[in-house]
Amino acid sequence: MKIEEKTIEIDGLKWFYRELEPLNPSDRPPVLLLHGLPSQGYSWTEVMPILAERGFRAIAPDWIGFGNSDQPSNSQFNYTPAAFLKALSGLIDAIDLDRFYLVVQGFLGSVGVQYALDNGDRVERLVMLNSPVLSSAQLPWKLRQLGLPFVGDMMTQDPLLVDRTLEGASGYGISEPDLDVYRKPFLTSSAAGRSLMTTIRRLDLKRTSAEIERGLREWEQPTLILWGLQDPWFSATDAEDLAKLLPNSERVNLPEAGHYAQEHWSEDVGEAIATFFKRQVV
């Protein structure tokens, strides 16, 4: 199986996404995988084959402003949660995802939860992997400093910030070939750093996470809480509180995984997601 790399232009902006078709096509809904900050859809490339082997079409986009997608100026794209939500809605419509399963991870991946809450008729199942969806969520200093005046301007132009952030929050090293993929946008143009900095400055985490928490109280679709317990930014208590908020959800702990669990524990993550998606709804 070969992961295809595709682009599509929507409202004047180019989205880049990876897609993998299953060997044996089925009528199962496709799976949309959303990455967090400051990662890329590339982080899902070891999970996608596991899903495809189980009969799922897997799609992993780079958010606008990140990876190989366009990195527009502030005048072209607002970089607020509302702007990302509108852009995501456009992508989902453009690639004809009428009904699908959704997997979100990390900061910004939570925009996908906002989409799900507004479109429960289209998102049939939801997986949340170490995501800021409770009102208690806080932006960690490692990310918050990237939005500071002057400091953030300098730090977000350093391609090694990706190494420090991804490895620091994972607790494990990342191979040089993989780091080359994550560094490339920052080495190619200063626009990647500006996009990251603006996104963090406009994340409005306190308000958006509180809105998501309120919405989840009414959420009824099957949901999996998949949690790396070694995450320095989100604790096991956060997963427990989320489970209390969603009493009918399922929960799988990843005892040795950190914030970017799909990066180092791809097999465990893929198997947990595939098993949950294949299970019959009682």
C-alpha cells in the first residue's frame, strides 16, 4: 500500500493531504486524522496503513499554515479557531466526506471536535488523543512562548524548535529522516514560523475549550478517549475528567506514550482506533 500525496485548492488556499485507500474497499466510513501543533499530517503515516489493512480509507491533511499546505499572510487567513473551523468544513465538503470517523490530537486538532459538535450527523464516531477539550486546559510554556512579542518572532524562525517541541513532549527521540520532514517548511520559508506564531497568539484556548466542554455534555456519538499517560501537558487526571464528562465513552490508556502518541506508539494507536471503529454499536 502506498500513501498518496494530494493537494486541493479551496477558497484560494491550497490544502495538502495524504490518503491511503484500503486493499479491500468496504462500505465503512473513511477516517479523517487531524494533527496538533506544531506537527503535520505526516505524524499519522504509520497509523494509516493499520487502518487501511482493516478496510478504512485514511486521510491526513496538513492544516492551513502548516506542513505542505499554504501558509498565507494574516490578511489572507485569520488563524483563529473560527477560521480553521471554516477552512476544515470547506475541506471536508470538497473531498466529499459525507459521513466519516474523526480522530483528533493535540492543540488545533481540537478544532475537529468543534466541527463534530456542529455536525454530529456527519461525524459518526470520534477519537480524542491527548487534546485540550476541557475548560481546565492550559497552553504549556513551550508553546506559549512561541506567541510572545519579539521572543516568538525569533523562536518560530528556528527550525530546531520542531525537534525540541516534538521530542520534548513525546519523551523520545525522532529519527533524522522524520525530523527533516517536520523541519522542511521552516527551512523553506519564514511563512511557516509566522503561521505558527499567529496561530498560538489567536488560539483563544480558554474560551474555545470551555465551549467544547459544554458541547461535549450533549454529545451522543460513540467516542474513544485515547490517552498517552506520559504527556507532560495533559495528565491522566485530564483523561479521567473527560471520561466523567462522557460516561458512555470508551477509554484506552497508553502507559508509556507522551503527547504525540501517534509518533512513537503508532501500532498501539492504530490498533486501538481500528478496533474501536470496527466494533458494533450496541
